[in-house]
Amino acid sequence: MPLNLTEVRTQFPFLREKGIVYLDSAASAQKPEAVITAMDVFLREDFSNVHRGMYPRSERATKAYEDARETMQHFFGAAHSDEIVFTKNATEAINLVARSWGKSTLKKNDVVVLSILEHHSNIVPWLQLKEQIGIELQWVKIDEQGQWDMDHLKSILKTHRVKLVTVTGQSNVTGVRPPLKEIIEESHNTGALVCIDAAQLAAHHPIDVVQLDCDFLAITGHKIYGPTGVGVLYGKRKLLAAMPPFLGGGMMIREVKKSGFLPADAPEKFEAGTPPIVEAVGLAAAIHWLGQYSWNDIEEHESRLLKVAHETLEDISGLHILGHIEEKTNNQQLTTMNLSSGCLSFTIDGIHPHDLCDLLGEENICLRAGHHCAQPLHDHLGIAASARLSFGIYTTEEEVQMVGPAIVRAMKRLQGESNSRVTE
Amino acid sequence: MDLYAEHILEHFRSPRRKSLLPHPTVEREEVNASCGDTLTLQLSFKKDTVSSVGWDGTGCAVSQAGMSMLAETLTGKTLAELETMQPKDMRIILGVPISARRLKCALLPLLALRNALRQQKKEPPLTWAEIVEEDEERETVELIRESRKGKGKHSVPFETWAKNR
């Protein structure tokens, strides 16, 4: 049964703003009433600090927080709830892997493999380790059609020096999804672990960590209709048990003496200080809320949106969609094949994305412009910046269709009628 | 008047002084890393006076038109005059309202100019934070001012604030 968009949209207070066309859900998704209410009710009725008080209200707060952990366990299909660590966001989750697992395990000249598609949050922590301990970074290429180059990964793995492959589940620029199952199998065959940056993927595709057999996986709450300030690191129980703590403070200890300390077990070992309690409750509410819709329906809806986006953009002359496949069909019509999801990015000859998105913004059409925290990918593509259009469950085809004509209007304005090479 | 006023677009489409000098006295490149705007500004001096100006760059209409308009004003000015150029002067040159999200685009030409002069005097370059701080009209300053006058959101009693929210 297709998604009932009218029903979905009534649940999002932000849509009550008249005329807003929000196409920036890859940056952050808007929140349904269910999430806002859950956090509001929790703050009013159950809030206190967790794991500390001996009184009923503290017990209720602790239960809500630990229930949220179990919700995330089931969302990922993880075997144990102690494999779920709450963090600030996906960035912190990946930093945790680098600072704790990486720093204690990796040695000089060990290889960490990442890809040119990565967000800065899955690049910089590894560059920092390169500076600190001299690990080597290898970058898996994408092919001319923007797709993951599996042969390149295999050739890197053959060196048998690779200790970790860390890769995005879905590019935040082109929407391309690397073949995770195959990557994980190939990596494990040579003894390398795999970390998945699922910040983008999680809102668009089901994740099963047991079936994938990934070693680490990171998400952030706010891109999956939950609040900001909370993310999750999934890590295999055995790995988390052997890793040293990340940050030091309260909650992460078993015992503290003047001479030293004994850390708690995972996940508390990695949750120093008062955790994001209210945010975890909000994230769990988002997951429960999302759970009422089937992934099939969501993916069908979003792939239709992507098709509409291609249709509305591909006739604009001088507009180039990044990393997509162009194929001539039998009747020689240029069609774009879609092997991506959630978002697409583009450039327009002679127009800076900031100017474009500023003018679209005047029409209350919200797109993002810049390098989207993926500078190596933009360097690889030979551009400084791009404009990005991204979807959420609430996005409609009509909204996406409005973008093409709005871009044409913006181009005319910037280039002037006479200079315009635009064909409508 | 809006950001994309005709004079901005006209300078963006036909930038003035946009060519590099054969023998500049000083050359300074500034980038706006978050959006990829780049400007290279060149100045030649005769004694203490700017004798010629050249520049090159890529980026958005605001940064490029701003550089074009600023470049037109530089010839004949003395070093001392240029050193005192402030963000407010850049706002006057642009002549359109500059929102917080476009402030860096608007100030990039001025940053290139000020840092070219500092480079000439072998002084360390101004950072973005320093040049933005000089901007008396930026929106955050307005907020601070309002709150000191007792008009700010956080200077009213909480109940009133909550009621009016």
C-alpha cells in the first residue's frame, strides 16, 4: 500500500508554515508531533538523572533511557542491547571508534581504507590518527559513473595491511550506496574490520547489523526524525569489551581511587557524564513512529521522488547532476538511471550554488549549497561546491517538481534574459 | 532593495578590473572555504598611492560583484586611507542588505584588501573572526544592543517571554 502522504504530513508541525518546500532533510529531518510530544511529556512527568537516584522518578527516567537503548537495538537488529552506545551524534560515534579502538589497536603503517564519498566526519578522525601514529590512509575510488569501485577495494585489501575499512552507507552528496554486504565480506576475508557511517542511510533503508556482519555502525538521531544531540554507535560486543574508554568522567567507571580507576563495562564505559537522556527518549519515539510505515513503501516513495527530481532537472541546459549514470535508450533519449537514494546534487555552469539557493530560498524552497562536508569528493569531481536537493518521508512529488522552474527563474535573474542559455 | 539588485548582477556579469597585473607590488589570495569563493587581489603602488589594481577569482555573485565594485574605488587612494576601510564601507559599496548567511561573501573582497596591505607591511593577516568583529552592523551586534536596551528576548521576564512566544 503506498504511503498516505496527507496522513504523514499532518503529523509534522513544520508543514504548517505556509508554502515551505523543505528539500534539505539530508542536513536534518523535520520532527513529527510524536517526537516533540514524547520529549515534552518525559520532561514534565518522568525526568531526572539516570542510574543514580534511589527514588521512583529516577527509576522511571533510567527505564526510559534503557528502553531507548533497546529500541535502537531492535532497530539495528543487534544481538545485545549493550552493543548500543549513545553518543552526541554520528561524528562522535566515529571519533569514538578512532580514538578508542583505533588508537589502542593501530600501529604505524597499518592501513585504514575509506572512500572518496566520505563525509568529513569519517575522514578527519582518521587523518588525526595518521598525524598521531602514522597510519596510512587508502581511498577507494568511484568510477566514472559515480559508483563504488569494488575492484579497487579488492586490490587494496590484497596488501594484507588493512586493519579497517570505514565507509558510508549512503553518500550525503550523490546519494550513492556502496555495496555494504560485499564490502564487509571482502574485508573480513582479509582480516580487516568494517565501520559503516550510516548517518544518511538510516532514514532511507533498513539496517540489519547481524545480517550485514559489520563491526561498527554509526548514526545520528536528527536525520531520522529524532532530536539533535543524540547519536548511536553500534559495536560488536567482543570489540567494545576490549576497547579502552573514550572520554573520562562519571558513569563510565566501576571504581575510582586516587591512584587510578577501573572502567565500567560497555556501553557505560563509553558514556561518560550525564548522557543525552531526553534526546534518547526522543530518538526512540522517532524510531517507534517510523516503525508504523513499511520500508518498502518508504523506499518506493523516495525512489519516485528521485525520478521526478531527475525529470525536472535534466532539461535545464548547463545543469549537471553529480555522479549519475547517463544512458541512451533505444530511441536515443537521454535517461538517467538511478542507483542512488535520498538526495542528489548538481552544479550549473556559471552559477554559484550559494546564489542559486539564496534565490530559491526567496521562494521558500529550501536546498543546501556548499561542499556538504565532503570536500575530497568535490575536489575529485573538480568543483568547489554544489547544490543539493534531499528528501524526507514527507516530501511530495509536487514539491520536487517546483524546483525545476524555480531554478530556471533564478538562472534568468542571475544571467540576465539576454545572456540566458536556458531552455524551458 | 534586495541582494540581487541590478547593479550587483551587472558587476557580476561584467566585472571591472578583472585581470592580473604583470608586476604587482603586492598580491593577496583569500578564500571562503565554506563555499569555495576565491579572490586574488593585486595592487601596484607609486609611493604611498595605489597606481593600479587587478584581480581574479571565482565564486558567488556577492563576492565577485563586491570585488569588482571595490576594485573600482582603489586607484589613487593612499595606503593610510585604505587601511581604515571597515566592513561598513564594504556595505556602503555593495549598497544592498547583507544577511548573516552572506556576510562572508560580502566581506571577502575587503579581507583581501586589508590583508594585502598588512602583507605589504609584513604584518600578520586578519582572521575572519577579526574582520567580522569590526562589522558594527552584523545581526549579532544588533541582538546584543537590543538586549542591553532591554528589548532583547532574554531581557524580558520569563512569563512575558513565554506568553508572547
